[in-house]
Amino acid sequence: PQLPHGRMPLPSFWKVVEDTLQQSGAQLRAFCQAFETVTPSPGAQPLTPAEERKVLSLVSKHGPDKLYQVTSNISGSRDLDLTLLRGQIVALLQSADTKGNTSRWLVDAGGPRGFVPAAKLRPY
């Protein structure tokens, strides 16, 4: 079968490809945002036995009032940032980063320690 863009000059063809990819990317971002708002709150998810052990160890190290739950997936982009999944439990170590920025908190994720956006944490 002949492709509809088969006789198109190459620069025009690449423009079509680029436009299509940009449009798909925008649709994917919109879908991800919609998905995050529609899915039930992480509180509804039971913890796995491994997570439970981790929570108990965090409680014994830091106390129950320091525990926070991740409200949406976090992908760390800077050095010392953590990548965490929604529903994970972490312990707050410091409610600011090394520069005093209070929108990034230092947390213990039951092994790895690093910074996460404070807006994506809620008291557990």
C-alpha cells in the first residue's frame, strides 16, 4: 500500500512527523493529569508486608508524627532528589533543603534519603 505522505518532500514529511509527536505528547500529558485527579486516594491502598516493615522501622527511628505519605509519583530530577511512588511512606527529617527552601523536604524513605517536593506529601 502507498503511504499518504510517500510523495511528500522530506522536510515537509519531518514537519508532519514532528507535529504529530507534539500533539501526542500534549494528549499524553493531559491524560496523565486526568488520571492523577481521578484515581482514589493512596489511603485506600493496603500496605504490602515489606512496606509495613519499612513503616514500623521509620516509626521506631523517627516517631509516628514524622511520617508522611506520597500523594503522587515523584521523579527526582536534581542531585539528591528521590524518585518515589504514590502511596509510599517516608519520614520527615527536615522541612527545608540545604539552601533553606521549604518547598523541598529532606526525607528518609526507609533506606535512601533525599529531597522531595513538600506539596506531594501529606501526614500519614
